[in-house]
Amino acid sequence: MSTTPLPSCSILILAGGRGQRMGGRDKGLLQWHGEPLIAHLHKTVRPLSDDLIISCNRNIEAYRPYADTLVQDAQADFPGPMAGVLAALQVARHDWLLVLACDAPRVDRSLLESLLALASEARTPVMVRQAGHWQPMFSLLPRTLAGTLSAAWERGDRSLSWVLRGGPLLALDCAEDDPRLTNFNTPQALDDDASAQS
């Protein structure tokens, strides 16, 4: 039985936040199991694309080894993930942009390939939906969506999830306890995980 080949994609790792719940520390560079969080994402996604983009607004040189292209927000003062997505869509070399957050190091290749497979069938944006809740930091966007997102931004919309849910959108449903979607938002969460694994 033949299978449809997965579409080529650019990959964006969002690491441009202010890290407020991490005490202002740069989240992607925090250590997890002996390596920065960004290194774990890099290992997982690198085989899937020749166009790896990292959105970062500080510590540029620390992120450079993990990316083909670095982007920064067009506006200062950390305006949020959608700013990073807009910047990445301007430089992405493939028709699809896979969007991930730097604080979810347990994402695996199987999940990402499932997103790509759905996109190849429907040719519409795809987002993980976890127990009924949309997760925009696990999504796949066509590059042609850049104009729609830019217009929404100009109107003052800052929620990627809200904008995407206003148009055609396909869900990749995942269980509430799917460990691949675990993200670390606080130092305590990182410490608790390290303790549990030791």
C-alpha cells in the first residue's frame, strides 16, 4: 500500500519569551538532563528539516549552533509567540512551518510526523488538541497564512490560537496525559522532573 510522502517543512522553535515564570531566565538555555532545553528539541527535529529557525530575542550566540536561521521579534518588549511566528514566516524556505516551543523537550518524531501527515491530506493548518484544549505551540501552518496572520496582528490580535481557530483548522487529538506535550514553565517543574527521573 502506497503512502503519501510527508510534506517538506521549515521548523520554528520559539525561544523568544521573557521567561517570567522562570524568574526572567532564558528558558531555552536552562538545563534538563544535562543539556539545554533547546538541545533536546534540536536533536528531535533536526532530521525532519533542512530549515530550522529559532526565534530568540537575547543570547543570540548561544542559540546560533542550533539553527539554520535566527529571527527576532519586529517589536521590542517580548510581544508574544505570534510575533516569532510572523518573523519566521518571512524567512521560511518551505511551504509549511512547524511551530514548537523550546520548553517541550519530550515531543517526539512520531507526533510531528502525525501533524505533517494530516497537513498533507487536508492542506490546511493543523494544531494539537489535548483533551479538548487547543495547543498552538504544537502546530503546522502553511506559509500562505502569513498575510492572514499579519492582518490579524495589525488589528491588535496577539493570540495565535484565536486567529487560527477563526479559519479552517484541523485537529490532531491527543490525550490529556500525553507525556510528549509536557512543557516546563517554572524552575520547580524542571527540578521535580529531574528528581523523578533520578
